[in-house]
Amino acid sequence: MKKSGNRAKYSTHQDDIMKNQSLTFFLALTGLTYSQSAAAYLDPGAGSLMLQMLVAGILGGLYTIKLYWYRLKAYVDRLFDREIEGSPNAPDDVLPDTDDNK
């Protein structure tokens, strides 16, 4: 029994699967491209929902930036080789002096 013969059958099977997937993708894309116009009605509630999703996405992004602000600032500072001052993750020698005994 030759191993090269089995490998050839396996490759042919993979090629058949790839051709079927390509054909399926092409037919789905063609069906979506040549579809007829839909007689749809968008009521004010749909517009309100889209506006609500837009505002929620913007506010969620801003809140995420707020949560990770110090990490983002430290990362940018490291990119430009700047000293990190006043950051909670800053090394001890960079933080301002708070010792009153001096």
C-alpha cells in the first residue's frame, strides 16, 4: 500500500470541498446582489432604536477609554520614551516627593 496514493486521494477530497465552498459562496453572493427591492416600512421606533444604539456605542467606547486611561497613557509614554509622572503604575523614583521631613 503506497502512502502517496492515499495522500493524492486526500488532496483531491480537500480540493472538492474547497470547490463546493467556493461555489456556495459565489451563489450566496449572487443571490444577495441580484435580490429585488423590498417593500419595507421603517417606523419611528426603528429610527429611535438605531439612534439609541449609536449613542450607547459612543458612550460605551468613552467609558472603556476612561477605565483604561492610565494604561493607555503609560503605553503611549513608553512608545515615545517619556517619563511617566503621577501615574499609579509609575516607578517610585518618578512620583513626586510627599515626605514632609525634609
